[in-house]
Amino acid sequence: MAHHKSAIKRMRRTLRRTEINKTRRTRIRSSIKKVESAVVAGDAGAAKEALQAVQPVLMSGVGRGIVKKNTASRKLSRLSAQIKTLS
């Protein structure tokens, strides 16, 4: 347990940031799953729309430090490759 005032404040802030980052990570994962489920269903139109919705969410996660840049690029590339197979 922290004893210094600054360490106690840092613990509070860490807990707050953890919750915020957890919700952002959940949002990213669920939006990716929407694209994947549309691909499995074979609905190219819905998959393309979902991919358009995923891109800004994923890139904002990169900006916030939740996902690394190359990881986000790889995910987008693989999702778009899956959608191309539908067309």
C-alpha cells in the first residue's frame, strides 16, 4: 500500500485509466467481431460498412496507446483481405 500522497494519487489515476482503457479495448474488439461475423455470414455490404466503422476506432486506439500501430495495421489488412474474398 502506498504511503506518500503522490503515490496514493497515482494509484487512483491508474485505476481510472485502467477502466477507460478497458472500455476502449472492448469497443475495438467488438467492432472487429462485427466485421468477422459479417464475413462469416457472407454479407459483403455489411462487412464493408463494419470495416469502415472499425478503422477510426482502431486508429484512435493507436493514438491512445491501447494498440500498437503495426498491430492495428495488420488487423485492418487481414480484415480487408477477408472482405475481398467475398466479392
